[in-house]
Amino acid sequence: MTDAQFGLVVSTPIIIGFSVALNRMGILQAYSTTIAVAASGLVAAILFFQQ
């Protein structure tokens, strides 16, 4: 696993965690949280397999 792939594996769950936390605090709506989680997962998957 390259350094870039390791960075993606570490940073993606952090982004998802922040999105969920912001949703629970009432800052993000459920729709926005879903989009943020899906987009970060999709981008991470694409970048992970391109490395």
C-alpha cells in the first residue's frame, strides 16, 4: 500500500465521522450528510484504485 492509499484509508473515515457528528449536532441535514458520505467514499475509492 502506497502512502497515498494509506492517507485515503485514514482520511475518509475521519471525513465521514465529521459529517455524521455535524448531522447529530443539527448543523447538517440528513440529505447533506448522505451526499457528503457518498461523495467522500466515491472519491476515495476512485483515487485508491488509480494509485
